[in-house]
Amino acid sequence: MIGVSRGELSKRLLAAGIETFEGQVDLDRVECIAPSLKAESAAVERVGFLRETPAKKVTGAAHKLANGDPEAEIRRLTTALLVESGQAERHRLLFADLVARLGEMQTDPDPTRRAAAFELCAWLRARSEPN
């Protein structure tokens, strides 16, 4: 669910000083060591909202096609969508790499690096929450 193995999660929980009771742990504390958990939850919420919210009908001159050619407009919009989808995927992969690296840093022997990793995770979690 949070993209790490049980062993790695145990190391991170131990390094963060998060106590567990019979394998159970407070979700808010886990978010401290797994900022992507909150980001994924926010993304799921946004998708749900978009699916539940009907699209507004376009009226007036705003729906006029470029040069009156619907096929040209479809090609243009498809190309724009592919470009944006590729960029979004690259950002998603970069974020996943960043989260993985921060997770590694949370178990570093150097307490300064561990503290920096926890601070960055807290910042990411705060930034990923919906406004």
C-alpha cells in the first residue's frame, strides 16, 4: 500500500521511534515515514470527485473548432493530451524516486541525515494535502 516491504517499513518505524502494538501502528505516524501514502490518497480523492462531477456543457463561441475541422481539432487535442500525460508520468516517477530515497535516508546511521529526511517527508506530506 505504501510501496515498501515489511522489513523496510520495520526499519523506518524503528528509526523514527514509532511504536507498534501487535503489528498495528497509527496511520498518522506512518505518513511521517511514507509521504507518498498521503499523495496517493489525495489523487484517489481527486479522481473520485472528477468521476462524480458531471462535465459542464459548452455553450456559445467557446466550443468553436479550429478551422471548422473536427478531425484536426481531435488530432490537436490528442497530441496535447499525450504530451501532458507523458510529463505527468515523468513527474510521478520522479516523486516515487524521491520518496524511496527519503525512505532510505530515514534509516541512515547519521542522525543529521535521518532528521533531514523526516523533515522533508513532513514537508512533502503537508504539500500533498488538498487545499
